[in-house]
Amino acid sequence: MKTTRTNQKRVAAFTLLEMILAVGVAAIVLAAVSAAFFTALHLQASTQAAVDEATPLDQALAVMRRDLACAVTPTNGTSKVLSGDFKAGQVSSLGVNVPVAIEMYTATGALSSAPDAPWGDIQRVTYELERPADRSTPGMELVRSVERNLLSTLTPDVEDQPLLGGVENLQVLCYDGAQWYNAWDTTDPTAGNTNLPLAVRVQIQMVGNNNITSGQSPVEIVVPIDSQSRTNAVLAAANAEN
């Protein structure tokens, strides 16, 4: 009877080989889970880095799209109100130390709550590339310069708003309904562009060591412009006729 009980206890217990196999299987499963976990962490970090790198570019394009969509009609040499000039190309803009890619008057300003603020909705906006303060940073910096006090007769007070770093090139093309031009000036009657373009194409080429756009084509947006001047008549003459 004692021998039978001993044999029954030995049969119910795990053998050393079974324990080794169980530990081995558990180790393999834990290794697979750990590999998947660290792969997921690496993927999450790479995705987050890509999103963080692309966010400034998306924000800069959104601001440029809004400014272009709200561009006001040019003066065309008249005394019309709520109007301004539109220039594209290598433009010399008052108050900006470097040539700008585009200069426009746009209705994206905000009324200030201060009662003595001299500006309103319409503001003069330029976009240009400038050298970053940190010379070790690759590429140029895309800067949005804003002049809000359009009634000032003194040197304009221009506010620089850095939008995007690591830019290699910025190009603005204007569409007249037939073809694209790399220069546009509504203040030059000899150029034949006395009105706003029908659309504006903005191309931003990032530097080559950028992780997002390395080796890719320039980032491009096309913004249609609906605001157009329907007449070139001088406002004073129109009033005299009426």
C-alpha cells in the first residue's frame, strides 16, 4: 500500500523535462512580446517625430492660403477704398530688409480691443526667406512680415513672424487665366497686370537633410482668388458723373 501511494504521487507531479520545456516556451513568448513592444515604441517615436516635423509646414501653408484667399483688390491707380497692391517675384518691400517673394494687402487682420489702435482688418503682408539667427541651422527661415498701421506716413512698423525653418527655396507663381508668371505687379501699368491674379501657386522646397521632404518635389498649394476689381474707373470721376 505504501508503494502504491508513492507511485501515485510521482505520476501527479511535473517532471524536470516538463519544467524546462515550460520555461523555454515562456521565454520564447516573452521575447516575442518584448520585440513587438519595442518595435511599437520605435514606430510611435518615428511617427511622432514625423508629425512634429510636418506640423510647422502645415501651419505655414494654412496661413499663406488664408492670406491669399483674402487678398483685396488693387488700387489700379485709382482712389478706391479697401484696396491695395499685389506684387510677386523678387520684390523690394518698404520696411523689410530682404527681397520678398510676395507682397499683398489682405483682409486677415483682427480689430484690436484697444481704443487707440490705429489699424483694422486690412493689413500689408509679405513673405520672404531670411537667414536664421542660428547659423548652424540648415536652410533659410520663412518669415511673414505684417504692417497693420496703413495710415502711417512714417517708416512702417513691420512685425516679423517666423513660420518655418529649413526652407531651401520659395517660389510664387501667378495665373492670369492663360499661363503662369513668376512676377506680378499691379502698380506697373506697362506689365498689364493691374488686377489680382486668378490663382496663386506657392512652392516650398525644403532642405535636403529634412526627414520629411528629402529627395521629394517641392510642397505646393494652389489658391484661387475670387476678389477681382470690376472697373478701373477713378472713384472721384465716377462720383462726378453721378
